[in-house]
Amino acid sequence: MTNWQKSKLDPKLRKRFLIREKVIDALRLFFKKQNFHEVETPLMVHIPSTEPYFNPFITSLDLINGQKKNAYLTSSPEYAMKKLLAGNFGNIFQICKAFRNKESLGGLHNPEFTILEFYRTNANYFDVMHDFEQMMLFICKSLNLDAKHFVYQNRTFNLNSPYPRFSVAELFQKYLNLNTNELFNLELLRQKANILDYDLSGLIDLSDDLAWEELYNQLFLNEIEPKLAKFDQPVIVYDYPATQSALAKRKTDDSRFAERFEIYLAGIELGNAFGELIDADLQEQSLKKDLILRHELNKPEQKIDQDFLNALKSGLPECSGMAVGIDRLIMFFANVDNIDEILFFPMSELFLD
């Protein structure tokens, strides 16, 4: 039985599905009250993201003259919104669909998902951390929920600010006993993974850069993320390795790290944010490194969006931005643990027999 059929029979389910409307209304009002402009950008583009692990939905634009052009569904409105920042539109936000291929169906993933993306000018990434904290309180107030005693899956969370904050380096030291220099040492990461009995056979033919990426990702996913689930507040993880943050500004005191943070609640990532990289030359270098990794991973060849680089060259204000997964956010306010339970038409219903 599909979700729309279930909701027809059960008023409680119908009420749960309509939490989406209330959350999105609250989000829109939160930003409008702060004089953010709501913008709209294309969902289909001619050049996709260069992210190494990203798998775009590829389609074709068939022109009336018989020409065919490659086209892609966006994984994020980031490039287009930064072009608007270069056009002096100031603080902006958008609520839209985004797409990622080769994602699992159900659980925490749906290949088509709803995203909130916002940018604050003349601000740093700590300002955006505060924005997120205030946004969560605003949603709670709009839904008449007690932020200090927020119940999700039989656990009580305190959504009041400030949230606990840990740098990536602090977490590797705390949970893996690796200091900052050791974090960037491929052989030491390999030794740590061996001690933890990881299967490292897939690293044999990889370059050092890609092998480090794989080990870092495995250690963070398996050894650190589960620990974040034990906190009774949302947790901010910040200052990611620069290689994990191609669109973020480098830290001035240690260029191995970038001004990036993610928010976790009950161990689930809700959002990803940057102090935005506005130097066009550095941005081009980062994107080229991504393309090299994509090639090594046998991903489809991509180009760099030169219009995006031109926007940076024309002058982007100092700014910070954040992308928030609205579907996952709604999961918390609807008190469900599967994304399918808050989607009218989840992909698992449409494509799985």
C-alpha cells in the first residue's frame, strides 16, 4: 500500500505528512523575518558539480534544430546561488529539490530530496552556526514544541543553544588517539585501520591521496559518527580537512583545514556549511584536484563551470552558507526513523517491486 493510500485511511498518518508544510512554512518565515531574499535557480544545468564521489543524474536536452546537449539534475543550487551573490543580491535562501544518483532507497536517503540552502554576506561560519541554532528554536516555537525537552525515538534532546562543538582534529584525538599531524599521515591511518581490523585490500591500487581519503572517510564514518549519536544535543563538527572541502575557505592558521562544519543530531547529519572560498584562483585549483580524483575513481569526466569562476573573479562578498536536508529535518519533527515515512511519494515505492 502506498503512502497516499495509507494516509487516506489513517488521519494520524495524514497529520504526520503535513508536518512538512509546517516546517517549510517556519523555515521560510525565519529567513523572511531577517530580510533574506528567496531565490530560484535551475534544477537542470549544463555542468554538474566536480565532487569526486558525486554521481549526477544525466539526461539530454534535445533542441528543436536536432542538436543534443548533455544536461544534469543538480545536487545543490550552490554554484547558481553564488553567482547571485556576485550579482549583489545580498542575503539569500532557497528551498528546492536536489538529486543524487547511486543513493540507497529509504533509511536516510532518497535520490530526489528537498534542500534548504542559504547564504549570509559579511558573515563567517560561526555566524551560520548561530543561524542554524536559532532556526531550530524557531521551528520548535512554530510547532509548539518544547526545545529543551525535544523527544525523538524515545530519547529526549535539548535543542537550546549553544550546541557542543568539536573540530575534526579534536575528534580524531578523542576517539582514535591520533593528533593533528598523525591525522594527515597515510601510514599511521593505515596502521590504525589495521588495528581496528578493517579490510584494506581495496586501497592497494590507489594513489596516496585517494587512499588517505578512503581511510579518513572509513574512520570518521565508523569510529566517530556513532559516538556523536550519544549526545543529547545537536553536535557541531567543524574545521574539516581542506581536501574534504573544495568550496570552503582555508583556515588562516593551518591551511590543511577548511572553514567547514556539519551538524549532527542523534548521529544523523542534518547540514553542511562553509566559510565560502571566494578566491577564484584557489577555487580553480581545488576543482582541478577534484577532477583528478574523479578520474582515478573512474567517474564520468566533468568540466569546471567557468561561469562560476567568472562570478568569483567579478567579486564575491565575504560570506558563509549552509545546505540543510529538509527531509531529514522533518523526520525529527515527525518522530520517524525512515525518510520514506515523511515523503508523499518515496522512490522506494515508485521503483522497487
